Amino acid sequence: MKSATPKVLHPILGIPLIKYVFKAVDSLDPKEVCVVVGYESELIKKELESNPVKFVTQQVQLGTGHAVMSSKNLFKNYKGQILILNGDFPLIKTKTLKSFLKEHIANSCCVSILTGEAENPRGYGRVIRNEDSSVVGIIEERDCNRNQKKIKEINSGAYLVKSEFLWDSLSRLDSNNAQKQLYLPQIIDIAHKRKVKVGVKKLKDIDEILGVNTRNELTNAQNIIRNEIVLMHMNRGVTIIDPKSTFISPTVKIGKDSTIYPNTYIYGDSKIGNKCSIGPSVWIKDSSIGANTNIKMNCFIEETVVKNNVQVGPFANLRPDTIIENNAKIGNFVELKKSRVGVGSKVPHLSYMGDSILGENVNIGAGTITCNYDGVNKNRTEIGDGAFIGSDTMLVAPIKIGRNATTGAGSTITKDVPENSLAIERSKQVSIKNWKRAQKKK
């Protein structure tokens, strides 16, 4: 990947590769989950800290076989089937793994592998079969001869193995290969020589077992997942104008009769209500958008709750811990942070509201700013129901504006304003007659 980031932490639609593998495995209800880590292990541990998982560190990277061997102590008392998967396996489906496990057990296999036919098998180990089609081994591409490289059946890197056979066969691995490493696929050769049963599940959908080793493969995997997600939402009653430029995390929920316009990104635990219009060119993450809401073009929304019948944008920035109540309006070039905008209130244009509470039916004039930071602390602004804030008002927090109060345009308000009152605080206008501007020399 040519990256300082561990491969398994590269994101697809906002979610790290390895979490797609976890999602596929969760429904199998495993007794124990182990992740073997090496490079930048602390980053991986932090990403997975909310998952029920144990970690084993492969101190020296001596191959895939050695990586699995590193986990032996964790499973030394376990008797049963062990599923081995690569962490860069984002396209694998739960139903495939369930079928794989079912066939492995039903056929009393000692070890089973997932394979598939690839038009371009470059980079993958080749599955070697006998004349009777039984599998006798897997040869990594670097060790293949010219004829073996023509084989199109590839090893996915997914194995189901009886625990007793796994640990015994791992102890028999050798490094007689091009990379001088301990290869996990050699256990298939060992199984053949010991005449134990080897199962093979050959997938029709080769996409499921494609790994990610390059940026191009990462993009290809994302395109496949994106297409699946977009199709799912369209089948559930969502209009997506341009599927190729729409990016939606698998965790996102979108209501019926909503329309998603081009170049829109909806990530994380976001929810979009029914009959919404989103975009074009909108970015939403970990936010809730209520029904009948219109998010106009070029808006950025993160960790925000937008309720029903709200208008947002264009060019609005809604930062974390913001709540927009029903029937409110947030206009163009407005930034909100840690603020609550009450029912029916309007912040139509060119304003910053930070650490603020706006009551119901408040009107914020153009150019209004809450001066919330004093150099040390962030201070709160409270604006009562029905207040009218004149254009270009500076509200120096901490400050409270009473119900139905009004501020004059261009005021710098530094004191609390009582309800039903007008506050004006600005310099006296001075007009100098016969004023002449400085002239440029000719």
C-alpha cells in the first residue's frame, strides 16, 4: 500500500477494512476471536477496542504460517474448528462463511479452503489438483513454474481447520520456498500426504475473496461495496441520482422517497428520514436528518441532529453537538458548533453560532457572530424565544438575550438584554464634509 497506515486500517466508505471481516464473522457466533498483529499494532488495537477480541503479537514476520502459530497458546485448550481469515478480506459475506462451515463439518473434513476462478490470478497462490480433481496443495505465485502460473483457480487465504490437525501441521512447516518463510498453505500439502480429507468450496463470485494489497485494489473493493449499498437503498425506495458518485457507509439508514444527489458522502451511524433531499456535494457523518428535510449543496454535517422540515444550506457547516429543531432554517455560509436552534428559528446567512442556545422563532440577521472564546474558555450565548438579532451583531459571550428582545444592526452587545427591549451598542456616526481621499500620483 506504500503507507504509514497498517493495511487493514485503510477505510472503505469510512470503515476500516478489518471491520468488514469482523462484521462477516460476528453472525457465526465464534467462541473466541483472535487478531494477530505486527506492524503498528497499537493502532489496530485502538481501532478494535470496542470489539470482543484478543490480540497476539507476531514479533518477527516470518510468514502466514508463523502468524497463526503465534496464537497457539490462546487456543491450546480449545478442541474444535478454527476459522482463519485475512484482515484485508472486506468483500467476504456472512452467508458464504456459514455455508463454508456447514460443508466443512458435514463432509467431516480435516481442513477446508475457499477458492475461486480468476481471469487474472496474478498475486494469488494457485490451487493444485490431481487428475481426479482432488486438491493436493497450494503453491504461492513466487514458487510457481510456468505451467502452474497458468492455473486460474486461486487460494483465498480462508481456511477451516480442526484444531488438533492445525497445531500439528504448523509444527511441520518448512521454509523451503522463494521467500524463506513459513507458509500457511503448506498445511494442504501436509494434509494430502497424511491422507486426511481436504474440503474445497469454490465460489462463483470471485469478488468475495479478492484481497486488498494496493491502492487500486482498495478502490476496486470500494466500488463493489458501494454498488451493493446503493442498489440496496434504491430497492428500498430511495432515489440516487448518480450511483457512481454517491458514497454511503453500510451502517447508514435512509428513509423512503428520499433523494440523494451526486457527489454526496453519508458515513458512519447516520440516519436520513423519509422524503428528504440531500445534495449535491454534501458530506454527512454520524448525524441524524429528520423527515422532509432539505440539505442543499455543499454542506458539511458531523455529529449533528437535524429534525423534521428543516432547510439547511447551501454552504452550511454543522459541527459536532449541534441540534436543529423542527421547521428551522440554516442558510448559506452559516457555521454552527455545540448549539441548539429552536423550532421555527432562522439563521439565514453569513453567521457563526458557537456554544449557543436559540429559542423558538428567533431570527438571526446576516453577519451575526457569537464571540464565544475569550482566549481561555468557551462561553455560552442564550437567545430567548422570538428574539430578533440585527444584522452584523457581535454577541460577546457569556450573554443572555431575553424573549422578544431586539438588537440594532451593527451592535457589539456585551451585556445581557432584557426581554421585550431594544439594545444598541455601536459607535456614533461621524460625517466629515468635503472629505477628499488621497490621490495617486500620476
